[in-house]
Amino acid sequence: MKKYTNTGNKDTRSGFGAGLTELGQKNENVVALCADLIGSLKMDDFKKNHPERFFQVGIAEANMIGIAAGMTIGGKIPFTGTFANFSTGRVYDQIRQSVAYSDKNVKICASHAGLTLGEDGATHQILEDIGLMKMLPGMTVINTCDFNQTKAATIAIAEHHGPVYLRFGRPSVPNFTPENGTFEIGKAVLLNEGTDVTIVATGHLVWEALVAAEALEAKGISAEVINIHTIKPLDEEAILKSIAKTKCIVTAEEHNMLGGLGESVARVLSLNYPAPQEFVAVNDSFGESGTPDQLMQKYKLNNQAIVEAAERVIKRK
């Protein structure tokens, strides 16, 4: 299999900050709004270089979404920044009414998603946000895997007209996708070709899927690995092409099993190509306080869990 190299661990939120800084330099219509978390969202450079286009709203997330929606009427491209929990659950009504229903060109950028928020615990570890956002008509949902891809996605969504939910994280994770690579919304990335099982992963689980594929190869199992960075619109063609070859699939995500990538894939399979599927995801529970590594291990969101799921699903063919 093709070996991917970790060029050094970086946090995906810094990828967002780097992308936003670049956008500020080349697109004067890009504006940024933050709910009192400038450092956490890595928006410092944008604020420093473009103070007239940066708006500190304070701890008033619903107000931030309303302001952003209004700014689009004048042709601005607003990027809002706060934690994923506050970007979605706290302001769902404002997003639904003022952004999605009105088809406003707002980019909702959410850090500290999933269990890897870590020690802040269950109240901050939102595991339902992908489901909340993908159910909104017209909302594009993106969940990036590393620093480079997050930077590329941040830049790409500025060119996409319509509401976008961009999800990324807090911890430093392997950075392995190409530097300054292109990002195509809705187009999955085939990372490794295989014949025995398809593994589709998103976010932090993409690197774990690659590690799992190497472990499976050592066992004589050929795993196809696909990076699904865009949950909606989902690249159904890539999934169906792979499943026609492998006849079984594992989905892996740092999200609740209910409402996430796995359920979207299951819908595609049920309508087009029924096949065995195993889910690597949080099983209908809240998180808890702990280090990211402790939590990913306890909730079985790592390469070992993906290997075990692959072995189970192959037996169901």
C-alpha cells in the first residue's frame, strides 16, 4: 500500500487560522466574527492584519450568527468562529432561520469538535453537530483530517456560494496530506486502493484508518481507504465504486453513531448496493473528561477499533 508520511503533528484549528489569514490577504470581502475565542480559533493574525474586517462579538453566539447573516446582504463573506458546541447546538434556531432557510453565504467555522476537546468534558464535547448541520437544507458540511486539508478547505469555501459548516479540532494530529493541495467540495479522496474491505473515514479518524490499513495488510487483508472530508454533499459515486469491488465497508468518525457519516453511507448502500457495514463511532452516549488519547481509546475510536471492525465486516460478506 502507499505509505503516507506524518510530516509533524499540528492542530487542525491552526490550519483554519492559516487559511483565514491567506483569505484576508486576497479577498477583501472576507470578514471574520468571533465569540470571545480569538486565540482558541487561531484568528489572531486575521485580526492583526485586518482589524477593520474583524468583529469581536463576545459571548453572544446567537447574535454573531445574526450579524453574519446580515453582512452577506452587502456582499461580505462572513466566517464565524467559536467551539463546535456553541457553533451549532446553542444557535441552531438562528442558523436554521437566518442562514439555512434564507440561503445566506455564511461560513460557520467550528473548532474543538468531538471527544478530542479533552478535559473540558461532556458539556463541551459535541458529538451531534454533523447530524444537526447535515439535516439543514442547503447546508454543506465539511470535516477535515489534518492541518493542510483544513487550510485548503477554509480557502475553498470562500469561493462556494451558500452556507457551510466547517468542523475541525483542538489537538495536534498527524499532518499528512499535501501542502497547498487543492480542496474540492463533495469529492472524496482515495488514499489507498484495496480489494477486501472499504474503510471510509472522516476527520481525525482518517489517519487512524491509514494505520489500520497497514495493520490489516500485515494480516493479508487488502483495505481500500477513502477520506470523506465532505459529509454533505456526499461523494456517493466514490463509495459505490469501492463497495462494488470490496463488497463490505467500515465507516469511522469522531461523532455519535446516530446522525453522522455512517448513517449517510448506510442510506447510500440501502438505496443502491446493500452490503455489510460496521460503524466505528460513539455509541449513543455523551463523552467525559480525559485526555484525547484516553477518550479515543475508551470510546473505541482508533486504528485498533477499525481493524476489529474490518475483520467483523469481512466475515459478514
